Amino acid sequence: MNRIAFITGATSGFGRACAHRFAEAGWSLVLTGRREERLNELREALQDRVPVHTAVLDVRDADEVKAVIDALPEAFAAVTCLVNNAGLALAPQPAQRVSLDDWHTMIDTNVSGLVNVTHALLPTLIDQGAGSSIINVGSVAADAPYPGNHVYGATKAFVRQFSYNLRCDLLGTGVRVTDIAPGLAETEFTLVRTGGDRGAHDTLYGDTTPLGAEDVAEQIFHVATLPAHVNINRLEVMPVRQAWGPFAIDRD
Ligand SMILES: NC(=O)c1ccc[n+]([C@@H]2O[C@H](COP(=O)([O-])OP(=O)(O)OC[C@H]3O[C@@H](n4cnc5c(N)ncnc54)[C@H](OP(=O)(O)O)[C@@H]3O)[C@@H](O)[C@H]2O)c1
């Protein structure tokens, strides 16, 4: 079959690492994100090895998503793997102190954005049939409540359940669906979450061994290249040096 990956949020972190990993294996790539300069850099870096198409795309805009997908050049149109990776956390403060705008931005990106891209690419993926896949990037935050997780974790719980539910409807089409749920991983995630606080980034990832973007990309690539009859429903991956904590108790 064709091997064409459509990656959202390819300008940084897991998405960019996926672009490199899939390119290493010879896949054609459709790379999307909002930062055009970074898309251009990535195309420059990879296009000697594999065919690369880039498109500036804000996944929150359903019309733009559809336009980008409708305008895919013929050589990139038959997408076989969608990596729904674009996403973000904002506002690590307690729920009662965060702005409603930040909540909406997370829902618009992590939920509506992922749904927009999935809806637009479903007919293509079903046409490709057996061996094609939708890989949604969820998070351990979908299951582990923690302070400051409020809407972010809830959006990732949506990703988990949407992935499971999609599997039910896609039964018989050959299209696989996976929710990849990473734990602590060093990317630009914390800089985005804290509005550019380098100290917060260094504190969170310092003196420990977080996952790297390449670790997660390797898992995504693994899921995408399993035999066509194998579906990993959910893959939760944490660094060895991360685990869950005790319940918090309010005392007098
Ligand atoms: N790092 C972690 O610890 C961790 C753990 C679990 C899950 N995750 C999830 O992993 C995914 C990737 O995050 P990351 O850690 O790689 O963070 P990152 O380095 O900040 O990358 C996030 C990517 O999402 C893109 N993006 C954000 N908003 C977008 C929008 N409206 N439209 C299109 N693209 C958008 C960004 O590109 P542009 O800004 O160029 O648009 C960027 O390429 C996210 O879904 C995140 O929730 C991260």
C-alpha cells in the first residue's frame, strides 16, 4: 500500500520527531502546523529523502482543514496514516483562577481540531482500507486527575473515548485507531503551558529523565507499522522515573 502520513503539529515536539521517524522509513509526508517557517525548515531537511508536502494549518478552523485536505497534490492525497498530534495545555493554575478563553482554546484545539481533521480524512482512510490508521495523541492526563489539569485532562479523556468509539464504527473498514497516551515528555509543551516560562520548563524536566519526543515518535511509528490485522487500542507510555502519587487530603 501507499505509505503517506498526515501529521498535525509537525512544527515541534512529537509531531516533528514523527516527521523524522516516518521519513527515515521512506514514508511520504504531509506536514502541517501554524508556523510556516518551521514547516519550511522541516521540508528542507527531509525532502531529499522522501516526498514532503507542507501546509500551514490551524486545526481549529474546520473550513481550512477541509480546504487543505481537498487541495492535497495527487501524490499525497491517498493518506494512509493520520497522526492527530496538534494540541496544547494552557493555564496550569487551579481551575478557579484561569481564564475562560484558555479553556476554550484547549477545547477548540484538542477536541474540535482533532475532530475536524479526523472527519475530513475519514473517507480517504476508509478508501485505503486495511493497514491504514488514525493515531490520536492523548495523554496520561486523561486518567490521572491532578491539580491544574482541569480542562486539559478532560480534552484528553475525550480523545481516549473518541478513539474507542471510532473503532466501533470503523469495524469492517480495516482502518485502525489508537490513542497514544504519553506521560512526562520534554518538548515545548511546558513553555506553551506556562506562557514561555523557561524556569518552569527547566524545573519540570530537570534532575530526572523524561521521555524525549523521539521516544514517543518511535511508539507512534511502531503502531502505524504493525501488521494490518493488529490494532493497539491505547498505548500509555511514561518515563521509568515517573509514577502516580497519593491522594491529597484537606485537613484542619
Ligand atoms: N509533552 C508532554 O509531556 C505531552 C504528554 C502527553 C501528551 N502530549 C500531547 O502531545 C501533543 C504534542 O505536544 P508536544 O509535547 O509535542 O508539544 P509542542 O512541542 O508544544 O508541540 C505542539 C504542536 O501542536 C501544534 N499546534 C498547537 N496548536 C495548534 C493549532 N491550533 N493548529 C495546528 N497545530 C497546532 C504546534 O504547532 P504550531 O504552534 O506551529 O501550530 C506544535 O507543532 C499534544 O497533543 C499534547 O497535548 C504532550
